[in-house]
Amino acid sequence: MSTSDLPDAPTSPRDLAQISAAQWVAVLRAEPARAAGWMAAAARLGHAEAQTVWGQWLLDGHGTPRNPTAALSWFESAARQGHAMGMNMAGRCHENGWGTPVDLAAALAWYRQAAQHKLDAGLYNLANQYAAGKSVPQDHAHALALYQQAAEQGHAKSMTKMGRYYEDGLVVRQDSDAAFACYEKAARGGDFRGQFCFAGMLAARGRTEQALAWLRKVPLTATPGFREEAGRALLQSPHEEFRHIGEQMLARTTAA
């Protein structure tokens, strides 16, 4: 099916039940303004997955003006139906103050529910709470166990976190080979922090060209804050090629 051929907007739960997997993909890949009306209609019919997607689009301004308050409402509606990603995103809203005042206790409660559903992102976000010790007493052993559960599902960000524990010898015995393996999986999984850490370990092992190749991938998905942090770190390198990439990261951050 062509991504330009959207099914008619649903008007009843029966319509939604007849939507094929290919049609759902077509909606998700369609031009944002066209897809937004379709997804909003599906969300209003009570479809939990549509509510979560529509909430994300409202959060991002995808095909519709940004409305974090409405986004949170849709996430919570999906969450009340048992939708794990809706729970996770409700937690993200409460943690970051998207459409609501920051409420770490509420965020923690939603993350716990998402983690109970074994959602990798929920496990990761709950682990972050225990690692930081802001909403709960700090517990690195529990955090690591949660990261590991998420990593076993292929969650790249959790692999990076595990790498940090092994590299620093926190909770576990320091093990550079285990850290290297975690960072490599995270890098190949697309996590920009994992790519940066993996590049650093490659460079330390004298594999400069491979390290440079991974560093060049970092700015493609990294946040502006991380690009600045990584760029400044690279400027301290004795190697000209690494400094050059650092300069590019900082220039890209400034331009953005």
C-alpha cells in the first residue's frame, strides 16, 4: 500500500477493527497534517495505541500545534486502559513538566506501572530514578538490574548505562571488556551516548579509524546539550581528527 493512500478516517470501533497492519503503517508514514486528523479520530474512539501516538504527536507538534497538556491527557487515557507506553509517556510528562507541573512521585508511579508491564522504556526510566536517587532512595544495584532487563530486550540506552557500571566498577567488578561489549551493542543499537563511549574505548585500544567512524555518527541523533558536552571533550584530544569532529559538533550546536 502506498503511504499516500490513507484509509478513511474511522468513525466507529468497528472501522478501527478492520484497519490492517499495512494501513496503520501508511497512517504513521503519511504527510503529518493528513495523518493527524486520522489519528485524532482513532484516539477519540478510545483506541489506546492511537491515543498514545496522538499524544506523542501533540507533544512534538507533528501535524498539529504542540499541546503538552492535551498530550498528557491522552497518554493517561491510554494508560488507564493498560497501555504500557501510555504509562511511560505519562511518567515522562510528570518528570519533565510537559503539560503539568513537575511531579516526581507521579512520574515514579507511572514508570513502575510501565516496568511491571516489562516495557523496555519503562524499565529504563524507572532505573534512572533509582540511579539518580531523586524520587526514591538511591539504589544502584536495583537500577542496574532494571537496566539489564531492558537491555535484554534490545534497549540501546540501557546497554550504555550498563557499560558505565562496568567501566566505573560501580556495584559490579570493574571490567573494561564487559563495558566495551555493552557500549558496542548500544552503539550498534543507535544510542548516541553509546556511540560516543564506544568510540572512546576504541581510541583507547588504538583503533583510531573505527573510533572516528563512530564519532561521526554521534551528531546525527545527539541532543544539542550532548553535542556541546561531547564537542568540548573532544577539543581536549591530542589527535587533530578528534578535535576537528569536536569543532563540528560545537558549530552544529551553535547553528541550531
